[in-house]
Amino acid sequence: MARVEAALYAAGKPLSVRDIQTAAGTNSASKAVKIAREVAKRINSSMQALEVIELQDGSFVMQLKLKYNSIVRKFADKPFLSNGVLKTLSCLAYMQPVSAKQLAEIRGSQVYAHLKLLLQSEFIKYEKVGKNKVYRTTKKFQEYFAIDSDERANILKSKIPILEKA
């Protein structure tokens, strides 16, 4: 259990069942899930600001409880995604499905680097439409930002500035 707890802490991102198996040193997926759920139960009952949750895709993540985000923001050294990347992501989420060219017209040429980072973090995906790639957000995006797919457009319209270049 300590190995899984350490892996969840160090990862800073959701870990798949395969990752949990590796951390636990087991070949059994069911045993890995059982261990991860036990770690989650223990941490969720004893920690005030941290939690381990099981995501819909079966992965597990250790994270700060949402109500503490504003408090720790001033103490965090470097955010996972810069403000510019977050603005690109919010623009993409609002406009989706959207091409890189459309995003670049609004956000500038740095969009291409932002898209690469967002693809690596699995917050977005693309599909080929002719010669173009059309981008949209993923389920991981919705889970990470705790956005219900029906509420997404309203939240983004009201709370996230998307039109200025960064």
C-alpha cells in the first residue's frame, strides 16, 4: 500500500491500473485496484486537504480537494499548465470542434506548442478531417476540471477569458 500511495503522490496525474500494478509489484489488475481503493479509503478518511479518487476510466489520482485550490495557488512554484496554455484550452473547449488554424487566428502562433502540450497531457484529442486535424476536449479534461459536459459551455462563457492573446 505504501508503494501505491507514494506513486500516486509523486505522479501528479492519474495513474492507470497498469501503473498501479507496477507500483504495487503485482501482475493482478484486480489486486492493484483493491490496493488503490484501500489507499483511497485510508487517505480520504484521514487527510483534510488531500483525496484519492477513482476516475471513470478506472485510473486513480491523488489531488488537492477543490476547496483548497485558491489557498495553495500562491504557494505553488509552477503550475502544471501555464496561463497561456489554459487560455488556449478554454478557447478550444468553447469552440470545439476546432482546427489549429482557427485557434491560431484567435490565440496566436504559440497555439501549436500549446496543442502539443495539451495532447501530451491527454486533455485534448484530434481527428483527421481531410488534411486538417480537428481538436476537442477529452473525458480526462472534464474529470480533471470537474466540468459536467452539459455545463461546460456555460462555465467557460462566464468565467474564462479566451479572446486575448498571451
